[in-house]
Amino acid sequence: MAPSTPTGEAQAALPRHQLLDERGVVREDPKLSPYAADLSLEDLQHLYRSMTLARRVDEEGTSLQRQGQLVLWVPLRGQEAAQVGSVWPTRPTDRLFPSYREHAAAFERGIRPADLMRLFRGITAGGWDPEEHQMNLYTMVLAAQVPHAVGYAMGTALDRRAAESEGSAPTTEPEAVVAYFGDGASTEGEIHESMVFAASYDAPVLFFIQNNQWAISVPFATQSRVPLATRAAGYGFEGLRVDGNDVLGVVAATRYALERLRAGEGPVLIEAETYRMGAHTTADDPTKYRERDEEDEWGHLDPIDRLRVHLRTHHGVEDEFFETVARNNDDAAQQLRAEVLAMEPPTFEESFGKAYAEPHSLVSAERAEYLDYQAGFSAAEDTQDTETGGTGA
């Protein structure tokens, strides 16, 4: 465990679950092993494809930003298992509430990488249809998505109870909600308020914390003296710690939690202990606040490497599979680059039509004022051309 993680009695009191260890060997875990027992080779290969695609897109995103083609990029390297492993067990009707780093979760939900990039290119405030993918848009304000997630979960539960009280039994299984946030966001007041409401109303929401050990430049040991999963007990629901670089463990923990949510047993919290291998964003320089030794230590725990080793040594998967996946990922990255470079930014005038759903007199007046302002520049240029004989010199 990296040095930034709390140690001591509080940590020992809550076990840390792991199924796939650092050497790619499957371990037995009495609580979680039954929830991963049915994973087939095809399932594992899908998880590998999804994780490696996310990493390749992440690399392309950083490259595009460095070349001035994106306003900003938020790297996810190192957190692929936590994201893919927590989304894959969900159902298409389950709702996800991300923060701003859940790229792998978005791709697993069917969102195209190019649609995600529209946000970071600065040409839209969204990028995809939340209703089509049952995944809300990114939330840039820290922790603001978590009250929304709890409210949505409370609403689905109340709708279901209302239908049952009217004698019309629901035809579908109960929906679940997953709220994603990090260790930094866990110190925000919205998290506390959300957990209070979720516990009070037995909301079917999974609080999924990606503890990547750093809240920008603040180490986790400064943020909390205990594992974040221990906080769940204070609100009266269950908390689990899981190795967030172990995709099998994350799948199993998520299945366990979803089973309880659907049974009406109230919320569950999962703390996936992982590591942000890159910068917080492309505007950040992690060399200013953390040591290379720590990065190297976590580098040996890479989630993709351990699944690759497991596929090779325990399932006999040969080089051809990995080479094909790599080629497909490169092709996807090149297609993404081409689509990003072809994106045309909207005009400022178009923004007036996005303020309200219906026409608004104030917005119309502001739009007219803006157009008059712009027209003034054209008039000034025409006057200058006339005075200089039409040369503009």
C-alpha cells in the first residue's frame, strides 16, 4: 500500500477485499468470490478491451490538449479497473452520475469518445444525451452530482412504492443509481448531506469512491485519518474497501452492492483504493508535490498489467489477442483525432438560443445588442476602406 494511505487500527478494522492480486493470481475472498465466480474468458477479454481502450483514448486526449486542440483534459490513467469494473455489472436502466474523470465509465456505457471530447474542446457544455445512455453529464463542480444522484434514487424508489400501493406491480427490476466521486470530494459538505438523505430514505444509491490518493496536491493521509469506507457506518449503511486496481474485485463488490440496492436494503458505499498515475488535469504538474518513488510503487500495481498477466498465465490467451486489441485501440484513437480536428466551434450568437428552452424577451434584447455591437466593427472597417481608397491599408 502506498505511503499516502492511512494505516493503524482504523484501517485494520475494515478489511480490504481483493480477488486478483498484483501477480495476476486469483485469491479467495469469502465475501466477494461468489460474485465473480461466473466470469467467463469472454467477460475478462471484454473488460481488458474496455480498460485498454480507455487508456489509449486518455493518451490521445493528453496529446490533443498539448497540441492546442483541447481546452483541458482530465487524465484517468491507473483508474481503469475501478471505472470499468463498477459500470460493467450495472443494467442499462441503472443511472450513473459521474464527476469529470469517468471516461472509461462513459465508454463502457456506449458514449463515443468523440462526443466526450466535444466538452473538452469547449464547443458544448454536454456532449451526449443523458437519457440515451442513462449517464448524466459531467459535473465540474466538486461533489455537486452526488445530491442529484441521491434525489434521483429517492425518486425512483418513491415511484415504485406509489405504483405498488395502487396495485400495479412494476414490470421491471428496481433501478439502481451509482454516484461517482473521489477522495477529495469526500470532504465536501454535499457528500455528508447526501449520505444523510440516502440513509433516511433507504435510497438505492451506490456511493462509489475512487480513492486515487491525491486531491490535486493534497495527499489522502491529510484528508482522512481512516479509510473512507468506514464513514458509511456513521450513517447506518454498509461500506466496503476494495483494491481498485483489481477489476475482478471491483466487479464483485459492485454486484454485491447492487444486489442489496435492488432488495431495498438501502445505500452502500464502496471505496476503490487506486492511484492517479498522471496529473490531476493537464493544467497540473504532479512533480511539484509527490515523489517518483511513490509513482513507481503504484506503477507495479497497474490494473491493466495484472489482468494481462492473468489472461496469459491462467487462460492461455496468446499474443494475437493483445496485438489485435492494441491495433483496434490505435485505430480508434486516430479516428478520434480526425473527428476532434474536424469539430467546428459554435458562434457566440448561437449561445443566446441556449439560455432558455423557450424564447425570452431579455435574451432577445441582449442578442440584438450584441449584433449591433458586432455590426459596428463592420461599419468602421467600411469607413476605413473608403478613406484609404478601398485597400484597407
